[in-house]
Amino acid sequence: AFTTSRRENFGSGCPAVATPFLTVQLPFAGGTTMQTQTNNIAGGAIGGLVVGFSEDSYASAPLPLLLDPLLGTVGCRLHVSADLVVVGVAAPGQLQVGVFVPPAAAFQQFYVQTFALTNAPGGFSFSQGVRVRSSL
């Protein structure tokens, strides 16, 4: 079990009603595509998957970073460093994004979170953060 892929949710999403929920499909390994699915997103909404290498800081700012003063959201936080953003368009009710995990990233831990343009305050919704590790 120590060498298998894993996921662990942390933090919370926003807004409080119809909060997006991110799931990383297991198993996945270095050299394959990590598939993610975020529920509670309106069809046709533009969104994205944020992939980070830290859950502690981003651009010298501590995480989680309250986004309300920046975006006008209510209770939204960035839980992961935004080292890579993959944009997508949601099908009805969900946003699916796949990210290729290089072979060199086998058994490495990283962090993911999704966002979507919505009619929520500030125009954005965010999922919880997820710690993920690829298998060997």
C-alpha cells in the first residue's frame, strides 16, 4: 500500500451552496494521465485545474490564501500553489481534466484544486484541495 497512488482532501471549497467537489481518479502512475472530475459545475462553464508543488506557500504568500479581497468572492481560498493551470469547459454538472504525469514524477506528492467561472459572488467557485501521490 505504501507504493500505491493516493488522494486526501483538505481545506474547503466555496461558495457554501453548490460547492464544487474535486475527485482524483485512482490509480495513476508516473508516465500516465491523472484524471480529475469536479462536480457541481454548470455545463458550459469555463474552469480549470490548478496543480501545485506546495500547500504551504505560493509566490512568498502563505497558503491557504484568502481570495475574497482579490476577487470579491465569499469564503474562497487558494489551497495549492498555482504552478500549472489546465483550463477546460464543463459538461453538464462536471468539469473533467486530465494531466499527463511524467515518468520522473512517479511516487511524488503534489496538490490540486479546481476553479470555475460561475454566478457566485466574485464570479468564481473553488473546490477543496486534494493531496495526491502517483504510484511507482
